[in-house]
Amino acid sequence: MTAITTTPASADELGTLLAQIATLTKQADAIKDAMKDAASKSDTKVFEGALFKATYCEANRTVVDYKKMIADIGVSESIIAQYTTTTAVFSIKTTAR
């Protein structure tokens, strides 16, 4: 792993990088949305460029609402506590000044 020396300027560098990532993510999402629109309106499902190929995929996602299910079957808080674990999470929150 590479060691990184942190300085007050590190916060500025991190903030700048995160802002660039946010801008690039918005641009990528706009391109993806345009591709999804085009693919859903035609038979074109593959978009080929000189370097990359993007393929439109459809899938169904199934999600179980466990909180509602537990409430509906009447599982008590003490039973839920027996199956609950807590893990420490560490993060860096970056905001503009």
C-alpha cells in the first residue's frame, strides 16, 4: 500500500478530486440516460466506439422489505437484537468552505 502524507493541502486536493468525480459522474450519467432512451426506443442495444463498447441490459430486481415483513409477522425488538451486529465505520466527510 502506498503511504500518503497528509497536510492541510490534502483536504483541498481531496475536495478538488471529489468535485471532478462528481462532474464526470454527471456527464457519464447523462450519456447513459441518452443510451437507455435510444435503446428502449429501437432495436439498438449495443453502442460501439473506437475504444469501448457499451451494451444496454434490462433486468428485473426483486427486493424484500424486511422491516415491513418483520413488523407484519410480529418479531419483537429483543429477537431482532439477537440477530443484529454493530460494526465501527470510519469515513472522511469533505465539504466546501
